[in-house]
Amino acid sequence: MNLQSLYNQLETNLGPQNWMTVGALWAQSPLQVMWTAILIQNASANNADAAARDLLAATSNDPTVIRQYDPEALAQVIKKAGLYQTKATYLIAAANWVGGHHDDLDEIAALDRLTLQSELMAVRGLGNETADDIMLYGFHKPLFIADTYARRQFSWLGVTVPKSYRAFQKVVELDAGLSWDEYQELHALIDGFGKQVKTQEQWDASFMADFKLPSAM
């Protein structure tokens, strides 16, 4: 699928999303990406950011420090994220996984996509989208985030969207030809647009109404 045309259409009309702007807390390091990807589950960006700041203050984002916490104590640190008791166990599980790689981010980054994906999916609390967010934004693996916003928008584009996350991702990525940083920006553009356009009526009134993908899936 030619995603470049979709990328260009969204970027021309929405402008750069600047998710990875220098100074954005969540984008400071692969570890920060990982912790924030967990904290933002079922939470607003503001609440996740507040919890991430508290976690940074308490642990310096050091996985060895996080591993030393018991879940109840860590839950109090990240309380602003909501579901904090559950997320505390997820953070500790993720920190343990990092420890399994000797806390060596270069070692993790050197893993191929399928291996990294498989390992992340085995960590408690990391589902498809969370694992892919970590891979794309933390370790620069080029991949398409097949989230709810993407599913809705591709459906409005006339695409027959497969039911499963991985099947949808696989079809979209076929001959996509995007680099990891373009995939990052495309995800930001799709989500940014999706927060503005939530219904078919809004879509039909938007700049995307007459847009057609060069090739159908």
C-alpha cells in the first residue's frame, strides 16, 4: 500500500505534530518511552505525563530502582495515571525484562523486530499497541501502529480492515516504504486527525473526504 500519499495528505493539512520534540518528557529515552507507554493506558495524556514526572523524580527512570519497589509503594508514586496498582505491576515487569538484557538498551535495540516484538508481548501488561509504541518510538523499529484511530480512518477510506491487529498491520505495511521516523509521524498525524474527526459526517466534511489511496488493500 502506498502510505506516502496518505502521509503527505495529512501532513499538508495538519502540519508537523512534533511528538518527538526535544524537551517532551516521554520522548527523552527508550526507557521513558516504555514507562510512559504503560502509564498512558486508559489515561489522558496529561495524567500520564504527570505520573511520568513523579516516576522520574522517584526513580530517575532507572530500572534497577524500579525493580527494588514493591508494587504497593510504586503504585503510590504513579497514582495520577489511574489504575495505578495494576500499572505498578506492569512497570516492575517491564523493568525486570530490561534487567534480563543487563539493562543494556543497545542490546535491546539490536534485536530484530520479530524477536523484540515477541519478547515485549510476553511482558505482563504489554499488548499489541503498547509493545509497538515502545518498538517504534523507543527503539526505532519501522512499523505501523494499527490502533483504533487508524482502523476507523482506513475503513472510511474504503479499505476492508482485517479484524485482528496484526493482520491489519501486515496488510498496511505491505510495500509501504516508510522509514521509522515517517511511521512515527504518520501515527501522530492519524491520531491527531482522529481526535478531531470522530464520525462519518465529520469525515465527509473534512479535507479527507475526496482522498483516495493509490492502491486498495
